[in-house]
Amino acid sequence: MFSQQPIPDHVPEELVRPDFPFIFGLTTDKDPFEDFAMQVHEGPDIIYAPHAYPGGTPAWVPRRMDILRGIYLDTEHFSSTDFSPFSKLVGGSWINSPAELDPPQHGPFRQMVNPAFTPKAMAALEGKIRDYAIGYIDAFAERCECEFMSEFAFEFPIRVFMELMGLPQDRVAEFMEWEMNLLHNHDMSKIAEATRNVLDYLGQEIDDRRSHPRDDLITFGVQGRIDGRPLTQDELLGFMFNLFIGGLDTVSTNMGLHFRHLGANVEDQQFLRANPAEIPNAIDELMRAYGAVTTFRTCKKEIEIAGVRFLPGDKVAMSTTLAGRDPAEFDDPAAVRLNRRPRHVGFGFGIHTCAGMHLARRELRIAMEEFLARIPDFRIAPGHTVNYHLGMIQPVALPLVWNPAG
């Protein structure tokens, strides 16, 4: 499937792990956390994986939380620019902003973005988000079963995203198809096609907001200013594309993993039903235990970390999956303790901490509150083996069943 690139001369042979399991575009019926992550932690602090970067190319993979945090903060030696393949695939000149911006460009752009995502701004959406969640749950509650991913985890965050962006709610299915091809397909032509579709659509919406401003995030971007100037078309496309990726898939992914855990551990459901105020703390522990996201850095200046020599051009895979299961950082990392209150990196770390973190937390919390309040003890359908997308780790399907209430 992947072409084997030569291993650079500065990479020690003993650090090369051709069996590194987290490869974008593949699926597995193994448990990525219990089986794969803990196996990687049996090796060196930093390994070199021939297929860890999107497109099946090599990258360094630090497995230790303290090393990841150090690289997150080290903008002198590591760049966030061009870690995403989407623009390059279609010959674009834009990047996902502000996620792929380095200092000093990052600061002013992030300063422009932050007011749209403050806790206060997100709190104003509480009622609308809750209404969407209740609508989806009530639609399947009396059936005593649902396919959680397609019937809730994917569509619910998309509804919220489209509300924020001022996009028509009747295009949910189309957005879901684009999202799947962007983030879970290893066919580069399909990824490129989806990228073009998203760009064409967002470009039309940007043009519309210039003539017909509304109270939505697209208008916010069109009217935004960076150091007193409006955003360029490339900056607007990069900003909107970044919102598309983050707003559609990350919440769905985390939600699916959290409910997979709850479906396999009814006692944790019961604890949270009895103690709903603990749901925010439980979500933090679930984000630690089931870290789903890998972002990337590119070395721009030679540096040695933990005895490993990084040279300019080297790619680095920043795996929250491995960081959350680091036995040097967390006592008994495979155990899920809903009262652990960990410091995880599920929303990133440092200057690139996720701008939409407060919205994502609200969606995850409301989804769990309403599902637990409206659905009795549920479990994964008997006989179902959960398959997972890798790269962005996500259940492919999650059938849940429960007995009638009362």
C-alpha cells in the first residue's frame, strides 16, 4: 500500500519500528489503546516509524508526555506549518490557520480568533446544543437500540457546527461524506476530491458573506482584522477549513470512544447517573485514556532530545494516544478512573491549544448528560466487535442496546 522511503542516515536502526500500528487510512479490529499503545510503550522513548505521517511516509514518534509537551512549546526548533496534507494535495497556497501558523504570525491570528470561542460565547449556545442532543436521542430512545456513530456522534456535532457557520442543516449527509474522505480514507485521490469540494463550498459561502453578512463564524472571519488589515482569501479559506476539520470530526471521535467505554463498563454509567456533576471530570479522564488525535511538527533546526538527533525536515508525530497512556506520567495508565482529574493533551498544549476547546467540552458534556438521563443502562450489542479507524482513532460503528425504561 505504501512506498518504502529510505531511512535517513541519522536515524539509528534500533529506533526504526516498521510495525508501528497507527497508520492513517487503515482500520483494525484490535483495541488501539489496550493492544497497540501499550506495546509501543514497551520500546524506546522516541521511535522512527516508516508510515506514521499521512500518505504513509516516515516520522519520529515520541511516546512520553514530557517530550511531547517540550516539543509543543519549542517553536524555535519545530514548526507547525504544513503538517496537514490537504492544501498540498490540491496545489493550494493556504494552510489551516491558526493551527499551522508559527510565531510571530500565529499570535495576531489567534488573537483575532479567540473572541469567537470564549467560554461566554459558547455558553450562549447551551440551549441550542442541548435541544439538538435531545432531538437525536429521543428519535431512537424507544427503539432500545442505536448505531451510535451514524445516529448521534457524527450528526450531532455537525448540526452544532452548521449552526455556528450559518450553513444549511439539510446538507448534513454531504458534509459527513466529505469528512469521512478527508480523515479516514487512504486513497489520496478521494482525499483530494473531498478537499476540493470543501474548498469550493466554503469559497462560495465566504463570497456570500461579503455581500450578505450574518451572525455566524464565516461573517466573523470575513469581517476579522489582523494587525488592522482584513484576512486574505487564503487566510479565510485556511481558517474555515481548519474549523471544518476541527468542528466535524474531533468531537465525533471523542464521543464515540467515550461511549464505547461506557457501553463496556455499565458501572461507570451508573456512577455518572448518580453523580452528574462528575461528568466534566470523567470526560477529562476519558480523553486521557482514549486520546484520539495525532498532529505533526516539522523540525526546522537541529536538536537532540532524549539522545535522539532531529534534523531539519524531519517529521514528528505528536500522538495524544501515546501521551495519555504514558506509564511515566500516569499511575496504571490502562485503568480508567473517572475521578483521576489528569492533565492530558487531548486539546493540544501551548500556543496551539485548541481554540474550540470550550465548545468541544460543552458538546461532550451535554451529549453525556442527556444520553445518561434519557437512556437506561446500555451496552455494546452482543457479538459486535468494534473496529477502529487508525490515525484519527475512531470507532467505525458502535451499536448500543438497552432494555425498555421501567
